[in-house]
Amino acid sequence: MPAATFEELALPLFDQLYNFAHWLAQDATEAEDLVQETYTKALRGFSSFEIGTNFRAWMFRILRNTFLTSRSGLKSTAFDQEEAEAVASSQPTPEAMLIQQADRETVRQALTEVAAPFREILLLCEVEEMSYEEIAQVLAIPMGTVMSRLYRARKALRSRLLEKIKEGPNGL
């Protein structure tokens, strides 16, 4: 079986990489630039990629490193905030659909307010559905750190969601 080409491996990841870049950068144009730079760097370094290892994690790591390089002084920050529960219900009525849309917007807004290191780990785990091992590879951290950071990230997101719920519709 012939080895896969860069194009065969990289092109299917484009949308996932763009979504991650957009969440990190919070700007569509910057996200496009990050993805373009990621593909350029990956293509240049493809000869150093070890066949049989996780190409997806390799690409996400390049993207993340490119983003971090573009931001000076971006470091991990730990938050110790109180836990809160946010409960949402869904019903197939027009009113429920509007509520669901508002809930999605509330979650999206709360996620943008979570510190970047927590936001990125939540996105890799919950949106990109990466395993802890893949996340550890992308972020270049031990698996135990992935688990503890993910716990703190979820805790921070729950706290932001509780604040948003308390603020009500005028707080958004």
C-alpha cells in the first residue's frame, strides 16, 4: 500500500483546523491566515512527519504553535471558580427552538470569555472529539495535565454560564 500524500492527509482536516483557529483567534481573517500558515509549515515539514503517528494531532499542534507564536506572552492561567449547574431543556416547539438558539449563543459567548488555554482544551475535547492522548500530543503536555486542565476548563465554563443565566437576557 503506497504512503498517503500530504494532500490526502491534510485536506480532510481543513474545516476542523479552521474552526479551531477561529475559536482561538476570535477573528475570521486571522483564522484564515493561521490555517494557511499551518498548511504551509506542515507541507514544508511533511518529510519529517513519521508515518504511522497521528497526523491530525500533528496538524493541530502546528496550528496551535503558530497561534501561540503570533501572540506574545500567551501563557496558561489557572482559574479556581465555584462550580455551577446549567440545565437546558429542549422541546420541539417554536418557543423551545428560540430558547435553544439563545442557549447556544449563551454557551458560545461564555466560551469566548474562558481563558484561551481552557477554551482550546474544551474545543479539542468536546468539539473535535480528540482523545486525551491526542490532546496531550497537540498541546505537548502530559495526559494528567490534560485531564486536570479539562476539569478546570469545564468548571470555568460552568461558572461563566451561571453568571450569564443570572444576568438574564439583558446581560448578553
